[in-house]
Amino acid sequence: MAAYRFHVFVILTLLALTGCRREATVDQSPQPILVASQTPLPRSTALPPLPTRVAMGSSENPIQLLLPSAWVESDPTSSIRVIETALGSQLGWAVQIQLVQRQSDAIAALCNSITGKIAIAWLDGIAFAIAQDRACGDPILQAVNRNGTDSQADAAVTLVVQADSIRDFNGLRGATFCRISNDDPISWTVPALLMKANGIDPATELGSLRDLDTPSDLLMAVAEGDCDAAGVSANTLAEFTQESPEEAAQITVLSTSTPFPSRVLVVPPGLTLGMRQTLTEILLTMSESTDVSAPLQSVLGVDTLIRVTNADFVDWRSFLVGTGFNQFQLGN
């Protein structure tokens, strides 16, 4: 009976608790519907197309052959066209010959050949030495004059003085020095190096400078006392002595350089050995060709070409070192 009462009590208690619960409220307000939206993807900007490297030696990127305009005495247009055509047909490359006013421009083109247009250049001994010092060029050919069956390289430069007025380098202090121009290597640059090597600063210790037209004019002016000193090639002096022995007797040689290389064909280091050899052989053949030798002579001023390497200019380089040669003091 007691168990029955206990069960009734539990049931009534549960019913009472159920009646006391509040009815849960349900939020019937409309809920927002989440809609997936498309986020635009960032678009990449297209890079400009890489430039197509134009083949070296093509008509759009010809090999430049640079030549100092001072070497050319008459209109070289027809000779240049003949040489360009002959080189192009035999090399298989487009070649463009350009005259330059300053050899420093040719040196710059050689140095820029690593990244820019390929350039080869004819240079004199001073400019060639500067190109070498900058690691911008190597020699492959030298233009020389033929003497009978032999080929002679360029002559030495002589510093000559008036025999009666100057007996040593000290006599150049306050003297009148005559030259062709301030950028002529034979009448000025090399003699200036000879003076510096012997304790005379040509920029401050000479009395005055006079520019004349020809080497013969220089020698005659020294012989007659209008100039105290001048620089000429040994060949020019020999010819003057033979033609004018009385005037030559009034001239004394004060100093002489090693042979001066006046015309050297220089190629950039980046030009391959095969291309160097091909260019060398073709130019040597052209110098003996009936059709091309005359145009070559008209623009180079000499009549033959010889093969050269750096070893052929050891004496010239030694001479420059002995004079205290400084490419930057020369104004490049």
C-alpha cells in the first residue's frame, strides 16, 4: 500500500512540474537568407613583350666599321660603298662604315659593343693604347706602306729643334713649338710625351704654340728659326733632308720615339675567335684585290695590310709606360 502511494506521489509531482513550465516562445520573424556572392578575382597586368634581339650583322643591326675622318683627304663616299659591298658579300654580314671626328668616339663604341652594336675601329697608336687599357679592344690588322717587296711598319716620331738655339730639353722652356693641331699624334701627342719623359711639362713650360698646315711646313719653320721645335715622323725628316739638305742642316734631332703605329684595326673582346679570323682573312684578301685595294688605300692612306697581335706592340707599350703615359691626362 505504501509503495502504491509513493508512485502516485511521483506521478502527481511530475504533472505539477509540467504544468508550471512556460511555453517556449519561438521567434517567428523572417530570418535573412544568406546568399553567396562572387568576389571578383584580381586580374594580372600583362607584361610587355620582351624585345626580340636583332641578329648581329643583319640589315637592322649592321656591324659598324669606324674610321677617323682626319685620315680621309678626299670625298670617300664611293670608296666606302665599294668596301661595304665587298665586305658584306664575302662575310655574309651587313657592314656599315662610319667616319668619326674623334677617336674617343670609336673607343666608346668598342667599349659599348658588349651590350650594344658590334663595332670595330681603325685607331692610331695612342687611341689603340687607350682601348687596350680599358680592356675594350684587341688588334688584328695594321695598315702599312709597302716598300718594294717588303712591308714597313710605321716610322718613329722625332722631336726636332733649331740647331743654333736649342741643345737639350732645358732649352724648350719658353720655346715656340709648332705642330699640325692639338689632336695630331705625330706632331703633338707623342712629342708631348717625349717632353714629359724628359722633365718638361708642355702644358706650362713651353712659351707658345703655333699650328701649321703640313709636316714639311713644320720642318721649314724650324730650319728658318720661326719655330724652335716641332715633331715629325722619321720618314718625313728623311725625305726633307734629301730634298732640302741646306735647310736640314739647321735642324737637330733632340729625341726619337719607338715606331709609332698609325693605323691599327681593333676589334672588341666579345667578337668570337672565328669571326676575327674570318674578318682578318677577308680583309687581307681584299687588300690584294684589284677592285678593292684602291678604295682601301684611298680611305686608309696606305697600300697594304699585315696581320698583328698584341705581341707586336710590346715595344710601343713599353715606350708609353716609360713616358708616364696617362690616358686621362691626354683627355681621352
